[in-house]
Amino acid sequence: MSDQNQMINSVAPLANVARLHQLIDRCKNRAHGLPGMGCFYGRAGLGKTTAGIYATNRHNACHVEALPIGGVKGLMTMIVMELGLRPARTTEALFTQVAQELALTQRPLIVDEADHILTDKSVEIVRRLHDVSGVPVILMGEESLPQKLQRWERVHSRMLSWVGAETATLADVDHLARIYANGVQIAPEVRQAVLTASRGSIRNVSTNLAHIREFAVTQGHGIVTAEIWGRRPMHTGEAPAPRLAQASGLRKGAAA
């Protein structure tokens, strides 16, 4: 089994992976006449991109990450290349390539970082791809994406379902520990501490588990308990306090 397949199988049980998978399934299996667009949204760090990678493989989807540059032609070019085609020269020809290939293959289209394409032309072209091809089109983005999309009624009205990514669970910590802390046993109380310190962020959970594994390997521990971990800090996602301010506080304390 390839490393990529092992990773895909490992992330499969994550809650947000399941949510996106169910959203795409709902759009694929919708009743005749219903729209087939969906929105998967949530704040950074909740594992939306990881879910997108899994869904791409599970559903043979065309998955692109929108950029804040390039406009409609750049977006269409990325989709054409992801579909394995040679990009045409004009935007109109690129659109035709994408629409025809999606209609032929019935591959779902996932546009990650969709916040970057919130312009009249880009949003309308994606909506048109949905109408012409009939395939599920999933827009993935930040927490405010659903509200931003209200500006375009023809897109907003085609949303079959809105699904929000949720914060990490203890079950997610257990699954991620198999990836980022492989070979190290982490006691239940430490796993709970990881979840609490990570503030629900899948990214922070992964970072903390990797740090615990690094500590365990370096110190020769096969198991990490609360006693062994002690009061070592965990990653919360917050930036450290400015060192100048810390030094100033120390000087003031000394002067007092």
C-alpha cells in the first residue's frame, strides 16, 4: 500500500472527513430536478483540506485550490490541468473543455479556498459549470463563506446543503495519534489535555501529538503519562507574547 493510501485510510474516520463525504454523497444522489451544489465551511485548522483530499480520492473528484490571482482564466486552467487535459488558449475554450469533461466523466468538482473566487465572473462561471455538466460542485472555505455567497442569488439558491466543519473530538485525537505519534502510547489524560490545549483545531492536535512523539523518542519513553509530560506547554495556536514586553515587565518588577 502506498504512503498516500495509508494516509487516506488513516484520516478516513475523522469526523470532518465523514461530513464532507456525506455532503458529496448527498449531492451525487439528489433527486431529479434538485440543485447539486454544496458548501463546506469552517475556520482555519479544522481539517477541511484533509477532508478534501480524502473526498477527492474516494469520489474521484476534481479538486483545485483557488488562488487570489489569475481570475477566471487561471481557475479554468487549473481545473483543466487537474482533469488531465491540455489547456486551451482562451477562457471560453477552457470553459468548454471543463464543462464537457465533467459532463462526460461525472466527476464532482471541489473548489477549495473558494473565498478567493468571490467575484461576479468567477462565481458565475462555477455556477454555470454546475448547470451545464450536472455534476456536484462543492465550494470549501472559511466560516463566513455562506454569508458571502448570499450576494449571488443564482449560486446561493443552488446550494443543496450547507455543512460546517466542527471542532476536533477525542475520537479525532485517537485517530490522529496513530499517524503523528506512531509507536508511542499516550495516556488518556494526556490525550484529553491535547484536545483542550488545541482548542478544537485538528492542525493543533496534529502538531501537539508530533511534539509528544518527539519528546517520547528523545527521552526514551514508550508511554507518555501526565506525570511524565509534566507541565510542558502545548501548542494552542496563540502567538507568543512579545519578548520586549516580557523583558520590560521583568525590569519593572525588579525596580519595584
